Amino acid sequence: DGGITQSPKYLFRKEGQNVTLSCEQNLNHDAMYWYRQDPGQGLRLIYYSQIVNDFQKGDIAEGYSVSREKKESFPLTVTSAQKNPTAFYLCASKVRDKEAAYGYTFGSGTRLTVV
Amino acid sequence: KNQVEQSPQSLIILEGKNCTLQCNYTVSPFSNLRWYKQDTGRGPVSLTIMTFSENTKSNGRYTATLDADTKQSSLHITASQLSDSASYICVVSGSRSGGSYIPTFGRGTSLIVHP
């Protein structure tokens, strides 16, 4: 079955530590996205990539980094510069519906907690 | 500034009852509007998508409406089931030059269905 796989499902980070969240898709989608979700807030865009070897900052990129070396993979690194990283992180890729409108397929998310 | 406002913030209903969720937006230029269902600890799953020319779309017990003039949408759930307990997110995409689409996410309505 095609889809997006995020791992791990739960991740704990110590103060000052970098951690990497994995996102893999087998949908052959060109575009991939990372969102952060906090309680009571809408999803906020961290980074996105329209093609391999290219990515753009979203609204809240500070303290995060990404790479897009392969079409299938878009890992997100949460660096020690991100002062409040505890959140639910969602990876998404872009689909094209039969209505010719663009929508998103989401992974199951990674819950990151600072300990 | 593009905004998507959803109401109510939370809703509790009894199993078998109907309910309606609201979404108001100021995204311009408008491309499409989607409703997503997000179960706790999971990624959002698309329920419906509507473009400018559509004013109603059904998916089983879910019916979405769109009034592009007033920039309002609603999601009506008929004969609610316990499995309908989730957060419902309204996402409005605006078109950009170059053919890209950037979505604006609402904060979601948390629906709880009690037996």
C-alpha cells in the first residue's frame, strides 16, 4: 500500500540534543512538507520541498533543518537551537485529486517530548 | 493575512445525533477547501474537497457545503457514531503565481460523541 511512514512514533529529547525525525513516502510525490501541531493551534509549516535537492523555509523554520537527497525521503532535524520543541510533528506529501485540485497525504506523526 | 476560523472549538453530542461544524475564511485568491478528520495521535485524513464552482460535496455521512460569496463552509455529520470522535480541520488553499498552492489550516473543532 502507498503512503507516508513517519518514525519514531514517540521521541524523547534531552536539553541541548539534536534529534532527527524520519519521513518516507512511496507515493511518488514530488512535494513534501513538515508541519508542527501544538494543542489548540492550527498546523504550522516548518519546511517544504518541491523537488529533490531543493527545500524552502516555512513560517517557523528557526531551530530546524531538513534535507532532500532522495525523492522518497525528507528527514527533519530538531536542533538544540529550537527552544520549545515539544510538539506533534506531521509530515505530508502532495497529491493531485481527480478534481485537479491539490491536497495532502499525511503521515501518522511523531510526538517529540523534551525531558 | 490569510485566515481560517472554525467554530465551535469543541462540541459534545450523543450518538445518533446530527451536528454541523463551521469554517469561515479570508484566503485569497481561493483555490479549494478541504475538510480533514484527525483522530487523536494520528495524521489528518481528507474527507472532502471543494473548488470554487462546487457548493456541496458528500462522503458517506459527511456533507460539506461551500458559499464562496460569503467565504463560509460547513461540515454536517449525520447520525453520529462513536468513531466520529475526532478533531475536524478546515484547510483552505490559495493559489500562487507559478502554480503553487499554500494551505491555511484552521485550529480544528474537537468533536466528542457520547454513547
